[in-house]
Amino acid sequence: MAGLLLYCRSGFENDVANEVQEKASQLDVFGYSKSQANSGFVLFTCYQEEHAELLANKLAFNKLIFARQQFACKQVIEDMDVADRIGPLLAACEGFPLCGELRVEYADTTVGRELSKFCRKISVPFRQALRKKNKLTTKDNIKKPVLHVFFTKTDKAYIGYSFTHNNSSLPLGILRLKFPHDAPSRSTLKLDEAFQTFIPKEEHDVRLQGGLYAVDLGACPGGWTYQLVQRGMFVQAVDNGAMDAALMETGQVTYCPEDGFKFQPKKKNVYWLVCDMIEQPQKVAKLMANWVADGRCKEAMFNLKLPMKKRYESVQGALGIIEEVMQANQVGKYLLQAKHLYHNREEVTVHLRLKSKSV
């Protein structure tokens, strides 16, 4: 058995399975997905064992929408003796490359989180054993592969490795953020995570700098506007609902009680367009693409609210609409990214940017 193991939010296993099946076939890798509803992970088993490493190396993680983490799974170990779990885990690593980091993890589910203490406890002796066998560097080395052990029970684990150029550097693939006490809604964490996920840290001082002008469509009560204001931007908040009073008192927010689908900025000085409106994903996608293609903004960050079924297909359809709009307007270079973020629920966050433009 060899394949690709992927973490995801509980309930999105079918979406991950559909996505990895399609992406793997584009690399001429074929296999089948095994998943259990609400398990928080999917195993894509390759028909050819050597293809597991190929996927871990070549299947672009940053282009996967629903996966939080991926690694080449080389073996599943079941019915481990509680008196000696290190032995079979160590034996499974026999053919592994020298790794620079060990991660012993679990699914982000109620059942999975019950294993967190156990995983931390077993990490220490296993790390020591790996170093004695020269399977793990003495100190963490980001240039070497990451060795993964993924427990689903105290006596069952999936084991393999990932490559640092093509995985998530975060524990469980999750960016955990603290809710600001003065933010008007928890939705603020969605935009904060999106900025940290899609915008390279070394570019924050330019692309998220104070003084930029932004538009927030469907702004009420101001969760997303809050993130823009905190970064020193000036925001046109578009919504028929009321905005948070504290945000309005900053002097950085202009309230526009209008329909987000009809609003037009009076000046061509908008850098950021953000949107978290509850509308059909295809409708929002077309609106965002038109803003960027027409030059009404330089970058857009927005959410697509998804149906309960065929969510991957729905996202693909919306992204297809964006591509069509950009091509119809003969837009040259642009960047389109989409991710089901940790702070998202039944939605996917999309980032669209004109690459040929600068601040």
C-alpha cells in the first residue's frame, strides 16, 4: 500500500477525494480514494507504489483547494502492541530518506483531538529512536523531508513523508488565530487568515500597507473592514445594514448604503476589493472578475458560499467563470488562488490579482 494522505475539515472528505482524483490523473497517476465521512482525512491509494512519492513531490499543494496537508503515505500500521509502538513505527521507516523534522499528528475532529496528548507523549521517544537509527537529523532541518505519523487510534497510524517545498509548514495544516476583542464579528478571522495565506510575508509591507484604499462589499457589521482598518487602510464599506460604531469613529471608513452588485467607486484609487456576501458563488465570481478586469481594483479577496453537495464542482465552475471574464477582457498576467481556510465553513476563499500591476 502506498498513496497520498491528505488532511481536511471534517465533512469535506468527498471534496478532497474528487479533487485529488482529478489532479492526480493530470499527472498520469491513477488510483482510488478511501475516506470515511467526518474522519478529517482522505487516503488516495496509487495503483503503482512509486507514484506516492511522485504525488507528494509534484502535486502542487498550494493549488489544492480543500486539503490542509499532504504526505506520501508508505504504510498503515494496525493493532500495535501497546507495550511497543516505537518498534513497528521505526521498522516502517526503513526505506525512508533522511528527514529533518518529525510530526506526530491526528485528525482535526472530536475523536482525533482526543489523541493529541498521546501524540505529544509518543513524539519524544520516537524522535530519539529515529535519530539513533540516523533517520532524523540531530536538529530540525527545513531542507530535508518531513516525517509524518498520523494516528487515528492509539494502535493505528499512517506513516510517510512530505517535501518542504510542497506541504504545509503548520501543525495539522492549520493557521490558528486569536479573535481580536474589539472586532465586530468572528468573520474578521477569515480575512486575516486569507491575507496570511495568500500574501507572502515579505510583501505585506507593500501590498497591505497603510494608506491604501479599499472597498468592502457586503461589509456589515464590519468584520472584514476591521482587518483593513487595522492595517491603516481607508475603506468604503458597502452595505444596507449598519456598521460597527467603533469602526466608523476611526475616520478611516466611509459608509455607502448601497447594493454591493451595483456599487461603483467614484475614484480609480482602489487597491483592495474584499467581499463576504451571501450570494450564489457564480454571481460573486463574475462580479469580482469584472472589478479586476475593468481595473477598478488591483487585488480582490472574496468568499464563495458553497452548496451542501458537489462543492468541488461548484468551486471549479466559479473559477471557470473568472477565467472566462479575464480572457474576454484580454487580461494578460493575473494570479488566481482558492483555498478552504481553517476559519471558513461552507465557503472557499479566493484571491485574484493583476500581476502586471503594482501599488
